[in-house]
Amino acid sequence: MFRFFPVLVALASVDAADYTGSGKAAPTTCGGLKQVYRDHQCCGMPGKEIGFQIVPDPKKNLALSANPCAGKKPKDNTGFDNIECIVDSVIKATEQSGGDVTAGYKGSMNVGTRKPITQPYWKAGLCPVNVHWHLGAEHRSQGQYDENGKGPKLAGTPANTGGRRLEDVEEDGRRLAAGERYGYACHHYDATQPKFTTPYKWKHCVGMHVGETYEVHWPHSAIGACHTPHQFQTPFYDGVFCGWTDAVAKAVTDDPQNLINAVGVQAQVFTIVNDESYYFPDLLRGAIVDGSHWNDVAAYTGSTTGTTRNNKICSKYSPITWQVDRKCHLISASTFDKMCADMKQQADDMSGDLYAHGAREVTDDQLTANNQQDGPSR
């Protein structure tokens, strides 16, 4: 029988409000450890078992070689800049994401013989090179995450009522989640159940909220620094393009299917609850593939997402494979916080992905590939 425990890594003494306000997670303090001791009523009970593990987080570490992926994101004006999707009534973009992944849906963009990877990425030679998430779902799955979803509106108003931003906030050259567009919400939220409304004391993730919906993305690449200390990268483009060469560029130019076969994204949508019955110990390395998770998956070809793109401005990072879980799942807040703690332990600085990014609006039919099919269930 497996027993999963939240891991107490770099536990801080401040509460969730401090994290949301500052945009940065605080370091471990003796006061933080003392508070955990008090919260779990350990005084006079040295043998009492608590739901945490304490792991090392020293300020020194093994000296590693230089990051081979640093700066590999394509520079501006090198062929990857966003473009107008449609010019003079002519579609100029290739297929875009995120689309509608409802079973049976097909977009109207004819992409010819291009087809997504439908087997597990690891079987196709790809590895995860990053994890990040978006506020609300960038995809749509009818009855799961769509215009009828709901949430506590702590992070904004879901797209079912227009995707209103709470406010626009600039910090360190990026928008914080509080100012980002909210995508679709799931249907799980129930204000009468404490697991959806009880605040969680976030220690590692930034600006997150119990009850809200988030779509998690795991970009995968066949030319990433797979199985090395430099596998996970922020921004994710550095990981995806780590092994990019002129020969790779030529192969992609000659046949876009080569890019589809080399780059893919896993996507899984969650509503966060404050309930340890939904704890999973390793969300860093890919979607949960077990039981009802990853049991109904859509696969199609598309593009990168994010709020710099919409149905007028399109991504040039296309075509790539997408595999998307059509179901929305409950997940504990501690699962996300453990993932953020793991991200902070990577060789590359992943602090730029410890918060929710804004959600791109769901792509129009004419910008969505007509090749959606069922992806891998296991």
C-alpha cells in the first residue's frame, strides 16, 4: 500500500496573502517550522505522526555544468513572431490552440495529412521539459470545462461570463495572475462544501486559490535535455528548442509533420480543493495517468497558446501535437504546492512559472485543425 505525504520543503512563516501580494514565495524560517508544530498540536506528543516530510533544502549544491538550454528560445524576427491570423479574408496561420476537445468535434481547418501523436509521448521519444498552468481552461470540453463552469471568483470571472480581468498588473515584465484572462471553469465548485472554500496556506505557488480551475501544461520535446539535470526549463521554449540545429530546422521546413512528431503538450484540467484525499505527490513530470485520469483524451495538432494570441493574432509555433484530458478533475492544493516546491529544486530557475498564466480564448473553428481523434488512454 502506497502512502503519499505532502513534503515540507522551504516552508515559510507567511500565509497565502503574503504570497499573493509580493509575487514571491518566502524562504524557510524557524517561525514557519514552529507554526507547523503548533498547527498539528505536537506539544507534548513527540511521537505523533503528521502529514509532512521534511527534506533538505541547503543553500549549497553540487556544481553542475552550464545550462545547455539557456537562451534557446528563438529570438525575435527569426520566423517565430506572432502573425495576423487572417489577412484580406485569407487565413495565413497554420492550426492553432486551444481548441474544442469535446468528443466528436472537428475544426474546419483542412490540415491535409498532418496528424498528431496518438501514443504516449515517452513511447515516441519525447520527454517533459517544463510544467506551467493557466487560469481557467484554454480548451473547451462540453459538460466538463465550458461556458457553464463556475468558481469562487477569487482570481477573476471565468469565460462563461466574459472572461473579465480583475485588473491589469505589471511586475517584472509580466502580468500576474490577478490581471490575467480567466478561461473556462469546471463544474465541480460547490460553495456549500468546505473543501472548495477553506483557504490553503500556500508556501510555494504564487497567487493561487482553492475552488478555482487551472489547466496544467507539460510541454514535451524530442530535442530537450532529456534525462539530464537540465531537463526542466523556464521559459518552456528553452527546453523545447534545446537541441535545435540547422538540420532540425531544415527537416521541419521540409515536412511540418517532423515538428508534430518532435514537440507535444499534455494538458489536464483541475479544480483545486483543500482536501488531502486528492493529494498526488508528483505533478511535475506529467499528467496523472491512472483510473479516471487520462482515460478520455483528445489528440490534435495546434500551436502554443497564451494571451499574446487570440483569434486575430496567431502563433507561429505550429504545428505541434496536443493531447488533452477531456475530463476535469479535483486536485488538492497541497499537490500544486508540492509541484511548485519541486520546480524550485530544478537546476534551471523556474520561478517564472510558479503562478497561473492567462488563458487564450478558445480558437475559432476556422483556426482549429480538422484532425482531432482519440489519444492515448494509458
